[in-house]
Amino acid sequence: MNMKLVFAFACSAFLVACKAQVPPTAPATTAPQALKPVAPPASPKNIILLIGDGMGTSQIYAGMIGNNNFLELERFKQLGFIKTYSFDNIITDSGAGATAFSIGQKTYNNAIGVAGDTLAHETVLETAAKSGRATGVVATCAVTHATPASFVAHVPHREMHEDIAWEYVHSPLQLFIGGGRKYFEQRKDGRDLMAELRMRGFYTATTEAALLEVPQQARLAALLWDDAPAKKNEGRNDILPRATQLAIDRLNTNEKGFFLMVEGSQIDWGGHANETDYIVQEMIDFDQAIGKALDFAEKNGETLVIVTADHETGGFALAGGDFKTGKVKGAFTSTKHTAVMVPVFAYGPGAEMFTGIQENIDIYKHIMNLWNLQPSRKPVRWEAIKRAN
Ligand code: MG
Ligand code: ZN
């Protein structure tokens, strides 16, 4: 008998045994009881949820340094943190991260709108739409990408872009603005989902000029790029803040209020690429969109604005910088996501619910509670969602 082999086998058996004893990511202990609020929070008419993908505190401060020591984010007075771990990993991906916000369940990495058992749960956007609220999605990536997709679609894996596109066609959305047109028109099944969108009552727009022509009350599907738009520091214009303003103006015509999700999608990509300037410019761009939401909420008085992130990306640290030149000296510990808590900012009726340290799934719970909503559909097998047409 080869003793080396026996030793190697024993070692691997030991490792397997060790692995089996690692506790699951989700801690078994119950969360500490939060202090009861002294008065029930007021219910907002509208909710705008802005997600900075990969936006940790270093990304935010890098944006401040790059923007003459100011971000719109500094207007918020109510702040908290969320724990971002997913069902199966202390480090979440954007699928599980956004699904935590959209269905209120910790799920496995790569999941889109489905829980850990792949059952499709009604998303907060879908429930809001069923209650008569107008709903919208704006992103600086393909609309089929993990973050926006998690509010609209239900598939077991984030790479199922064509299935996700199909769910956009059948969604209750009043509007969506982003990229990913190729998943609607260059499909393996040969279908023309742009035409199918129009059949379902959407006006489609593939350019910014066309987008501005769409009548105010009409449903709007703006697919402005084949996939993702360019980086902000490589020529993308200020479409994100402008699309945010346009979405607010359009959704605000609905008497029963609205739910809008806006994503600063590429802060994360700057982190993955370990490119400090990419992060800084995406952060400032996202912050401009936040400013539009805050300006509206201040005037409107019945709008809750929530800004948060799904996770941090890059293990980004600030090794230096100069407010005068706007130069930031970044350092990275990773090209991936990290496990740190990320901040939450809230303004408007119910904002106090988002302070302190909470779980990412609490964002969903607070929105549903503030609007006194329950999902109208029980969880179903993901395949059962509208596969037939
Ligand atoms: Mg994203
Ligand atoms: Zn990422």
C-alpha cells in the first residue's frame, strides 16, 4: 500500500469532515430586538430606492474627494448600515443582494427573484404595482442584469438574460430605462421582444431623442444600448440623473403613488476592475441621480428616498487624495465583492425605519410595512411563471 496515498486520503477525509462542520452563513441566533419606535411611522405616497452597486463607504468618500468635497448624499440626516451576506455565502453577489431587497429573503448567490429553494416570490415592485402604484426601473447596465432583473424577473440564475427579458415584456412596469436591447431582439428563440413589448402597450425607444417623444402617460420601454452603456469616464453622458428625473416626472402622474428603483450599476464594475477613477466618476454620476430624487422628495413631501448598496466591491481603501485636484489614491484588496456592511440613507416619511444596523432583507420588510402591503401571490415554482406564451 502506498503510504503517501493513504496519507493524502486521510487528509482529504479530514478536510471534508472539517468542511461539513462549518456553520451555515446565516447565523442561527435570533437578531437582537430593535427598540420599538415611539410613534408609528408615517406612510409615504411614493418610494424611490436607489442602489449603488458595489458602493461602500470608501467609494462614497472617493466620490466626495473627486467632487470638491461634496456629495448630495450628505443631505441625508438618517443613516444606517446593512449586513449583506447571502443565504449561502458571507459575500453576496448582486443577484442575491438585490433579491434580498426585492423579495425580503436571503437567497443563494446568482438567484434572481427566487428564494433559496428557487421558488419565485412576488417582488416588492410587483406587489406595489398590484396595489395600483406605478412602477419603474432605471439602470446604467442591461435591464436584464442582476440588480434591475431581481425586481422584475424570477429565474434560478442571473445569466438567463433572455428569460429575464421575456419577463420584462410581461411585467407590470410603467417604464424602464437601461441597456440590454440585444436580449430583446437577437434571441436564440428568434422572437422579437421589441414588437412584443409594443403589443403589450409599451412605447419602445432605442435612442434618447426617441425616448423624449414618448407621450407622458404611455408605458415606456427605453432600451438605449445593445448591452451596457459606456463608462462615465469614457464618454457616457449624464443619462442616469436625467433618466431618474424623467422617470419621477412620468410616474408622479399616477394618483396612487409610485415605486421607482434606480441603479448606479457601474460603481461595482470600477471595483472589479480596480480602477479608482472609474469608481469616482460612477459615484459622482449616481450621486447626481440621488440629488434629483431628493429635490423631488423635498418639494413633494410624501416621498421616501432610500439609498443603499447591495455589497462593497474591490475591498477599496483610500490611501490618499487631494480635495484641490480631486485626485484619489485608491488601494484594493480584491477584484471581487467583499463582506463588509454597507450604508443606508433615508429621507422622507418612514425614514427612521432605516437607521441603525439591520439586515439587507429589512429594506423589503420596511417598504412593505410602510405601505401596509402583503404579497398577493404565494411563492410558486419559477418555471410556472408565464412560460407558456
Ligand atoms: Mg448591479
Ligand atoms: Zn459585482
